[in-house]
Amino acid sequence: MHFHRAGLAIVLGWAAAMSSPLAHAALGGTIDTIQSDAVRMKAQARMIPSAAPAAYIVQEIRLASGTVVHEYANSAGTVFAVIWRGPQMPNLRQALGSYASVLADAEAAHHFGHTHLIVDRPGVHIESNGHMRAFSGIAFAPALVPANISVAQLQ
């Protein structure tokens, strides 16, 4: 029974995220609109130091719920990875941009009771985990990841 409720929480979180308006800063998009996105999401945004300063830029969006979203952009300003962690799912439609439909398709085929979802398709990799008050995930576009960066080292 516990797994059924957790699976339902993921599906409900995904449905809520899909019903929100789409913003511009997203996986595969440019990071230059992050401040306006933070205003729309009623969140705080800031740039944080990266482990490899010249290789990428990290923007953090801290939602009122306590959920934190990190957007990683290459030197051209294109978002190559998005990582989230917190008590509520962020707006994944907004965070994943044009890749959100890949997750929606996978979610439609997903079975209740499972709290971990992995989507590995050409051009995008998405992992979503969670249950009530503890959600996390990562999405990245392999072709956009800088050559000298390992996705495993991103936090």
C-alpha cells in the first residue's frame, strides 16, 4: 500500500507540473531567462560556483517549498543538465522544456507503485525518484554536455 501512495504522489506531482505554464530557461534552452523564470515560479535564483569554473555555469532556483533546482549551462549558455531535490516536484515541464514530452510519454507507460523512473532515449537521459516530501532527479542532453565534464560529478 505504501508504494501505491508513493507512485500516486509522483504521478500527481507530474500532472501538476505539466499543467503549469512553460518558461524559457530549460534543458536545451538558454540560461539567460532564469531571473524572469524565478519570478514566475515565486522562487529565488542565484549563480553558484561550479567545480570547474570555465567549463560550465550553475544557476540555482530555490522554490518556496524548499525544492532546489540546479541548471547547468555550457560556456555558450545552453542548459545541458537539470538536477532537482526537495519536498515537492518542481515544474518539470518548465525545467525540461522541449524534452518534457519524452518524460510524459514514459510516465504514461509507467506502472503505479514504482517510485523510480529512468528514461534513456537518444538525445536525453532523465531519472526521477521520490515519494511524499522527498523528490529528486536529473535530466541531461548528452550532446550538450561539455567534453571535459562527467555528469556524475554534477550535484
